[in-house]
Amino acid sequence: MSLPETMRAIEISRPGGPEVLRPATVPVPVPGHGQILIRVSYAGVNRPDALQRAGAYAPPPGASPLPGLEASGTVAAVGPGVTRWRVGEEVCALLPGGGYADYAVTPADHALPVPAGLTLREAACLPETCFTVWSNVAVRGGLRAGERFLVHGGSSGIGTTAIQLAAALGARVFATAGSEEKCAACRTLGAERAINYREEDFVAVLKAEGGADLILDMVGGSYLPRNVKALATEGRLVQIAFLEGTKVELNFAEVMMRRLTITGSTLRPQSDLAKARYARDIETQVWPLVARGALRPVIDSEFPIEQAAEAHARMEGSSHIGKIVLKL
């Protein structure tokens, strides 16, 4: 495959709002040892992209400064030491950065085959959410069949994936969302109870059910002490983001008395080896769920790459349900 020297990309001109995203022409990256180069067809839009744009989430050392943590497309080149992938194969992949461009590099072990029956557009919505949800719900959170699971932001890309995965694992699923339309989407995906947080208290709802065994939270702030109250004895809280803030007063006596576990993680700074392990688990444990229709990407909208700023504005407006994708 003949490769150009330059490519289209979206760069962050300075820290700020969506308007700081601008089209640029940059060199095509070269895959290093153990890496592949992907000719990007679609790139997923995620909250960490907006944090990076705002100057609050720097790329790890050696990663592309361009935004974009997941993409689908065709293998355009392979670096030394890569044996699994061949030029021309279709993949979707978790990226260290650089997805908002015609070409992106990533460790070969972070790429996955496009699940049977899915288009490249759909496949681009899976890596970031599946890696995040699998590592935090199944691995870190240890969700088991029959447990009560609460996910906040149930209509988000993470939320829609978490609802489906937890339901497929046999858990009783509860979700919070901010409108009846979003709550209806959560129920359709497998939540037995969708809680409109503008009208109901999720703490009261979960307490009436015996408490949550596991909570996946991306809100933080005032939700932290409320999550503790909503947990069952020996329940677990996994924190993956802080839309409402990172600091709050919390009574840890309640954590001790009820033997609660509070943990959390971010995906991007983890080692390539850790992400490769997640990729293997996802291919063997999650991809079969996708193939049989138990877990499918929920796509809110699609924007051409030149309208990345509009895509970010829609995401930050929180009116979307599911994932937003950019078409290259």
C-alpha cells in the first residue's frame, strides 16, 4: 500500500473550548516496533478528548498530541515485530492518541478484529468504552451474576456499554439519566430501573432494593457521599471520572463500618502490557456478546472530521444518547 507523506488531522491550537480544534496538515506517522499504522475510517469522540482539548489531560510520553483515543479502519503498515496483523485487514483499536487524523499508530496488541456483523462505523464506538467498562466493571469491580449494579450517566457511551455488559453478565442493572427519553433508552438496553436524577433520589431507590453491590461513577463531587449511602454492605464504588469535581467531604466511618471498597482508575496512563491484557479479555469475553447481539454500540450522531468542534459541542451539551463518531 502506497502511503502519502502528509495527512489531514484535527489539532488543538491552544487549550480551550471546542472552537480551538482546527484542521491541519501533518506528517503521516511511522509505526515503530510492535506497532501498526491504521488508515482511519471513523474515530470515536470521548470525554477525555475534551479534557485534553481543555489542557487538563496531557497525552502520555511519546503519544501523538492529536486527540482521539479510538478508531476503526484498515491496517496500512506494520512495524517490526508485528506478526498478527496484515496490511489490508480491518481493525478497531484503542489508541494512545491521534485518532482525529487520516492515519494513526497504536501498539498492535491494542487492536482488535471488527466484530462479526458490525460496520467500521459501529466498530469505532467500541474500543474506548469496552476497555473502560471491562477493566472497571468486570476486573476492578468484580461484578458477579445476581448483584445489583448502578451506573451513573446511563445514556452516555460508557453508560450504554456498561448497562449491556452488566446485563449480559447476569447482574440486576440500575442507571441514572437526566430525562425520560434517556431513561427509556437505558431500559431498552437492559436496565430494570432507570432513575431520572432530576426527579428521583437514586440513594432512596437503591436502598429500597437492598443497596448497590457495585457502582460505576463518572460524576464525582456531591455524588461521592451519596454513592457511599447507596452501597450495600461490602459494596464497591469504582470512580472513572469527575464531571462534578474531585474534592468533597466524606465520612469514612461509614466506609469502615460497612466494609465498603472505594477504588477507581484511568485508562490512558496504564501500561501497554495492561491494555494488551484487556484487549485479549475483550476479544474472548466481550466480542462473543457483540456477535450474538447482546452488546451493540449505540450511535448518537456522525460528523465529518472537519466538524470535530461541532461534535465536541454536542458531547459537552450532554443531549446525546450513546456515542458520537467522526468520519474521515
